[in-house]
Amino acid sequence: MSEVQTIDDVVLYEVRDNIAIVTMDRPEYNNAQNSQMTYALDKAFQLATNDDEVKVIILAGNGKHFSAGHDIGTPGRDVDKTFERTQLWYDHVNKPGGEFLYAREQEVYLGMCRRWRDLPKPTIAMVQGACVAGGLMLAWVCDLIIADDKAFFSDPVVRMGIPGVEYFAHVHELNPRIAKEFLFTGDRMPAERAYQMGMVNRVVPAASLREETFNMAERIAQMPRMGLQLTKQVINNAEDLMGKRSTMDMAFGLHHFAHVHNEAISGDRLGGFDAKAMVKANKSAAKE
């Protein structure tokens, strides 16, 4: 067992036997993802990829919720800050109009998620509580999802006039009619329903989530590294042949048309929603 490392104050990293545990650590903000966290996650995944002793990677979130999505309103929101980039995209900070978010989100959202989805080791998302919008992106890039029986999933960004999150895997994680319902309503999908739809591999009692996730990781870690990598590669490639990557490219363009449209008619890229307004709207819808 290695010592727990803290990466950029927002992600924890440790290795137990052949398993790396990457943990989002902004529980006071329900692990809302700012750029600082996104780049820290990338560093953690790179550590796990480079370590020949690591066979499987678990992605977790500290606190009550796995992730409440992208940071659109905490004190740590850093949309206007420059970071050292990992993709071949230029800095977004000084760019006008729609170019600002387009360049940023190619880097920190679509580009990063594709990079993590294709890393050459099996990944497991360990999901408790809320897995919302940008949280879905982190769970969906993982090869397996194990959720506790209180977890829920939702993508409510249609309320902002936006057709789903940037890593648009909805029609591959769910069938098209369920994906439409999921997006049209913004409703919470309970873990059991997500399991029935094939989006989640296992639903377990909250008290045994960690144990069950590690049990799965330990079983996978018994397999040869190259066999795991090749299996992951062939399945990911098969998904892309079925249109996953092309769908994302198309959806990403429409996503950014929506941002520019919002800004043109209201002066706000997010259609007038900040974090508090979105939480209020989501809770109200859940009660109804």
C-alpha cells in the first residue's frame, strides 16, 4: 500500500496492491469539477498508467456524492484561468465569442474524457449519491460502473437550452428512447433503473459499495495486463465503429451553438443558470 498523495489539493491518489484509487476531493462542493480538478485527475490517471504494478484503476468521490457535475458557481470556479494544457489546443482565456468555451471544452471536457476512456488499463467508477451532468462524463469514461442503491444519475442541462453534456454518450449508454426521456425531462434515474438499462454493472448496498468495488477490481487484476488492454481496445473500437465518436463530434458542435445562442439572446452562456439556480430547479423537478 502506498501513501496517499494529494494532487493539486483536489484529488487523492493511492495504490493498494495492483489497484490505483483516484479520488475527487472537493466534498464541500459535492466534487464539482473545475479545471483544477480536471487537470489533477489527468495527472492521477497518468501516474496509474505509468505504474507497471497497477492493473486496475478505481475512480471515486469523497463525501456524500460522486460528482454534482461541472463547476458553474463555487468559489473555486476557474473558467477564466490558464492551465498547462494536455491536448493540442491553444489557450482559451483571451479568445472572443464562442471560441472561448469551444477551445476550453475541447481541452478539459471532450478531449480529456476521450483520453481517459482510452487509457490502457481497466477503470471502475465507484458511484454514490449524485452523478449529475459532468459527473456522468466521468462515470461513462470508465469501463465499469458500480453504484450504491441510493445513487442516481441525471443530465438536466436541457434546462439551459443545451442538448446534453459535452461527452455525449447518452445514446450508447442508453437506448435512444430512454436517452430522449432522460434528457427531455432531466429526471433523476435511480441506480436500479440504470442497471436495468445496462448503464451500470452492479448495484450494491451503500454499506458495501467500497468492498464490492474492490472485490471486482481484485478479480480483474488477476488477468494479464496485455489481455486486458487488448480487450478494452477492441470493445472501445467497436463502439466507435457504431458511431460513438462521430456522434460526440456532432453533439459537441450543437452544444456550442447552444452556448452562443444563449449568450446572444440573454447575455449568459448558460441560459441564466448558475449553480444555485440549477440545484433549485433540479430539486423542484425531483419533488414533482
